[in-house]
Amino acid sequence: MTIKPKLLIVDGMALLFRSFFASAAMGHFIRLEDGTPTNGAQGFVRHVLTAQSIMQPTHLAICWDMGSQTFRNELYDGYKANRPAPPEEMLPQFDMAKNLAEQIGWQNFGVVGMEADDLIGSMITKWQDEADITVISGDKDLLQLLTPTTQIAFTKKGYTEYDLYTHGRFKEEYGIEPIQFAQVKAFMGDTSDGYPGVKGIGPKQALTLIQNYGSIDNVINSLEELKPGQRTKIKDNLDMLKLSHELATIQTNVPIEADFAQLVVPNYEQQTIKAIEQRGYTLIAKQARSLYALI
């Protein structure tokens, strides 16, 4: 019996932001000799190294946003419009994190106009029959991507604790299929992403509607069965409901320019880690040596 490969897909943006803010809150920017801060980039790499040691994947992919403008901004001006710009200390660390990942031997993926979520969704569609997949992120929107061969590990504490969602756990907790989750989001909206959904319908009502009717279209076709207040809210926000669904739905058909074999986890070479250390990234070198017994 052949053992199925294990693909680990990392939401690079989620880990980079998480690592940056966790240490920046205490003023720990961990600068290079020239003063460039490295806290987010080093934290991101250390998190991935640790995740790899815990989860033991055979294949690994890192997904990135490529700038703040995506096709969703073209659909709706308000999309993520209320998010503050990244702090100045973080700006050099986007490219830094990608370069470090590349030097270590990990494959970076990013497509202009798409979010990291869309690449993650497309990788799952492309490789779900070929591998058991684990996604690391902090973004609950990704719940819609769960399949019987895909699980999502939401970051919880430090580099080692995760809240793990499987297809089965999601169905048990939500009473719907993961693919229906974007329709729930369409009703409830998302304040962090900046789209309102149907004003006055919160998470509980949104979930109940999809549990009872199965889809947005079925809800709309059954408006007369709803309570007058709920009916009015939905009627008054039909266009925004449909737009919110479009914004909430993760794309799963973005072309992924890679063969699965290209994602094989690299062996960590002493000289690679030494070169990273000599450039000033001492925390990464320390982590790699402790986890992978590199002298």
C-alpha cells in the first residue's frame, strides 16, 4: 500500500502578521546591523520550521497576498477599506520573509489580483485527491475549503498550539457542509473585510437560515415564510447580499504554476542555515539547529 503524501499549505501573510504583532507589542523588532527590523520575518520562518517538525509533511507550499488590491476591490470599494496600513517596521519584512523562505528551499506562491486564500483554495482543489492536506492560517473564512482530505489548523498559542478543524468537526458544529459557509458569511457580513452582508442579521440567524433553506437562492424564494422583520431586512439588502456572497467565496480555480513534485520538503543543509545566520537572522538558525540537529 502506498502512503499518501502530506501537503502542508501555509498562509504566509497570516503567520507574518501574527509574528510581527506578537513581538512588536513588546517593542522587540530584532534588528539587523543596518537597523532593518526582522521580528515578523524571523517569527514566520520559525513558525513554519516548528509546524513542519510537528506535522511531518512530505510537501510544503507558502501562499502570499501580492499587494492590497485584488479583484474584490474592483467588485466593492469598501472591501478591506477600514484596515490600517501595515506599520513602517513591517514594510521591509514582506520581501524579507519571501526571500528567506526561498533561500531555505520552500516554494512561494502569489498571484497579482488574488488573495492568498484563493491560492490555498485552488491548491486544495488541484491536489486533494493526491495528498492529505493541512492548511495553517488564522483566517476562519478558510472553513469553506474543508474536505474529507483537508484539515485546517488555526493558530492558537505560540508556535505549537492549533485549533484543528476537520470536515467532520465542521459539519457537527455548524450543521451544514463547509462549501455553504460562504453563504452564511454573505448574510452576516464581515466587519474586518468591510462588507456588511444583510444589516440586522447576525451570525446565529445567518447560520439558521442556511441550515433551514440550504442556500441564499432558497431563502430568497421562501421569503414569505420568514418573520416580517427578517423578510424586510433581506428584501432591502438583496444586492448587498449577493455581492457579499461573491466577496466571501474563495476562488478555487486560480492556475497553480507548479507540479506537485516541486513542493517536496527540502533537507536543511548546514551551509544554508549558516549563511542565514551570517546575514543576522540568528533566531532562525537557532530554531533550525534545535529542531533538525544541524551542527
